[in-house]
Amino acid sequence: MNFNLTEEQLAVRAAARDFAEKELLPGVIERDNAQQFPAEQIKMMGELGFMGMMVDPKYGGGGMDTVSYVLAMEEISKVDASASVVMSVNNSLVCWGLEHFGSEEQKQKYLPKLASGQQIGAFCLSEPEAGSDATSQRTTAEDKGDHYLLNGTKNWITNGNSASVYLVMAQTDPEKKHKGINCLIVERDYEGFVVGKKEDKLGIRGSDTHSLMFTDVKVPKENRIGEDGFGFTLAMKSLNGGRIGIASQALGIAAGSLERSIAYAKERKAFGKEIAQHQAIQFKIADMATKVEAARLLCLKAAMLKDRKEDYSQASAMAKLYASQVAMENAVEAVQIHGGYGFVKEYHVERFMRDAKITQIYEGTSEIQKIVISRNVLK
Ligand code: CAA
Ligand code: FAD
């Protein structure tokens, strides 16, 4: 593996770091407290090319590789994991699926606005009774000839209220099980589509997570992505890349926890010396740094395989499984290193600890990643 970053990749990382520090850091605590969606910041991220990084420039995207995406996700997540989940869903679950499996008309209609951040997308797979068990879709898309009639409820949808375009998985032919599921593009203003309540969350409180209700929503046939019955495969293939995004989000939280711990340990004095001079703190920092390095390598490996168009489903599951565990561990240690100051909002690390937890749950829980990995390893 060659991870010598190119000039362009280094420039993307520097731009993301600069943006995160100048535009996301001021106000991040207030947005978390108020559960305020970072609308202005997401607009700026769109203008800087972070909302459709890998989309072909002919559809308004950045034409960048997945390695650049990992680098940018890490830097943005070091500061604001609420903003980075919006970025991850838009890039990997919405733009990617549309670009790779959409018709030319669908790409031209939806991608330019999504890739430039003028509009935000949402990916709607989970339901009240179909989370990990994603093939058990209860939402139905009845084939009515020139349109589908969509009925059902989706749960936990990121960008639920801020999106304009929703990719909705729904069952058309239950006899065919997951091969009867379709992915439909639903626009915000379609009749019968209602955005439900906003979830009051432990972490990533700046992102908006909603349930969505569909009652006899007429979705034109031309809004189906791919062939009849392709929806579940599309969802799984999109999630393989999505998991690289969330792994990088977790990496960012882990790395942010480390950076803040190093700075604090060099500043805080106890027993006549900086706490960084105490071996107990040094060893914590050593463990945290080693874990960040390992998580980063797994993220970059998955991204590199994706860029080379090799199979990356196992690599992305491994990256997500490990990076999310490291995010949790490093955030807890960062709070410990900060002592009492770690327990209050001003020092950011308590937010990291709350934000880290979701990375072990969404886009497939850690248990689901182990299913994906073990099936690959044992086959
Ligand atoms: N890549 C490609 N295809 C995959 C796949 C993968 N990673 N995982 C499964 N598939 C395919 C299988 O090959 C199979 O297709 P065929 O029948 O054509 O061979 C089909 O999907 C069904 O797979 P299984 O038979 O393995 O089905 P299962 O029910 O035993 O298990 C599962 C499937 C892997 C557990 C899957 O349901 C899963 O990944 N669950 C987790 C769901 C998830 O990640 N949800 C995330 C929602 S989005 C989100 O969370 C966004 C956010 O927060 C920001
Ligand atoms: P369950 O599937 O009920 O799992 C409960 C527990 O059982 C977990 O620990 C799980 O690992 C374990 N478990 C389940 N099955 C097995 C098994 N076979 N073997 C071992 N253990 C198992 N979904 C979307 O579609 N789009 C989104 O944008 C989105 N955003 C989200 C944002 C937030 C903040 C949250 C909380 C969730 C979001 N989700 C989204 C949903 C998320 O993907 C699901 O919550 C997740 O996949 C788990 O499903 P569940 O909550 O139904 O848990």
C-alpha cells in the first residue's frame, strides 16, 4: 500500500482543516446545545466542494478520489461530527448511488444541486421494525403502471427535515423478498409525504434526525433508480462506501480527542509539573495515538480499494468497526485526561464522547459489521 499523499490530497486536507477551525469551531457548542442544524456552514461546505467530492465535475461535483474524501471527513469530524454526518450521507449514500446507478436524466436533474450543496439529500432505509434486519422492509411501493404508490414509515432519517431529495427503499414484491425492493427518488413536496418528529439525541445534536411518513405518495416510474428489484442491492452497495464515511467520522472524533488531550496535558499542571510529565498520562496518549494511526490506515485502505475499483465491502466494515471503537475509547480517555474540565461543555471532549457513540450504531451496528466481516473471512 502506498499512502504517500499527493499534492492535491494534501491541499484538500489543509482546506478542510482550515474550514473546520474557522467556520465550524465557533458556535459548535451552541449548535449542539440548541440542536441547531448547521445550515450556513453546510452551504459553505457546498461552495468549497465538500458536499459532492467524488461526483464527476460534469454533474457539478469535485471529481476527487475517496482518499481525499477520508482526509476531509477526518478534519471536519475533529471539530463538528454533526456537520460531518450531513456531509457523509450526502456524498456517499445519496450522490454516489445516484451517480452510479441513476439514469442520465436522474443524474442531470438531481446531481448538480446535491453535489454543490444547494440541496441536501437523505437516504431512507431504516424503519421502526427494520434496522439491522434491513431486508424486512414494511414500506410498500405498489406498482401502478406509470407510477408507484408509496406507503409506510421510515425512522431515524439523517437530514430528515433539511433534505430536498430522499432516496427511499420500499417493497414492491414481497414474494421476491429483498429482490422485490426498489429505491425511489422522492421530492420533498410530493403530496402525502410528511416529515415526523425530530429526535432529541445524545450526540450529533446539530444534525436533524426524523421519522418520515408516506401515505399514498404517487412516485413517477422514472424516479426508480435501476432495474425493478434493484433497491436493496443499491442500498448495500451504497452502504459499503457510506461505512468509509462513518469510519472517517469516527477517526476524526478519535483524532480530535487525541489532539485536545495533547494540548491540555502540556498546559495543565499538577504536583509541580505538566500532567504530560506523568507517565500515566503519557501512556494514555501513546495508546490513543497508536489507535488513531491504526484506524486511519484502515480508513485509507478501504478508500484506496474503492478508488482502485476493487472489492471494499470487508475493508469498509473493518474500518468502521475499528474506528468507531477507537472513537469511543479515545473520547472517554480525553475526558479523563481533562479531569473535571473534561466533564463540562467548554472543553469539547464531553461532546466527543457523546458524538462517538453513534458511530457504533448507524450505517450498520458494530455487530452487523462483524457479520459482514465474518461472512467474508469464512466464505
Ligand atoms: N455489499 C453488497 N451486497 C451486500 C452486502 C454488502 N455489504 N451485504 C449484503 N449484501 C447483499 C447480499 O449479497 C444479498 O444479495 P443476493 O441475494 O443477491 O446475494 C442481499 O444483500 C441480502 O443479504 P443477506 O442474505 O446477507 O441478508 P441478511 O438479511 O442475512 O443480512 C445485512 C443483511 C448484512 C445484515 C444487512 O441487512 C445490513 O447491512 N444491515 C444493516 C443495515 C444498515 O447498515 N443500515 C444503515 C442505514 S443508513 C444509515 O444508518 C445512515 C446514517 O446513519 C447516517
Ligand atoms: P436493531 O436492529 O433493533 O438492533 C438492536 C441491537 O441488536 C443492536 O445492538 C444490534 O447490533 C443487535 N442485533 C440486531 N441484529 C443482530 C444480529 N443478527 N446479530 C447480532 N446482533 C444483532 N437509517 C437510515 O436508513 N438512514 C439514515 O439517515 C439514518 N440515520 C440515523 C441517524 C441516527 C442518529 C440514528 C440513531 C440512526 C440512524 N439510522 C438511519 C438508523 C440506523 O442505521 C439504525 O439505527 C441501525 O442500523 C440499527 O438498527 P435499529 O436501531 O433498528 O437496531
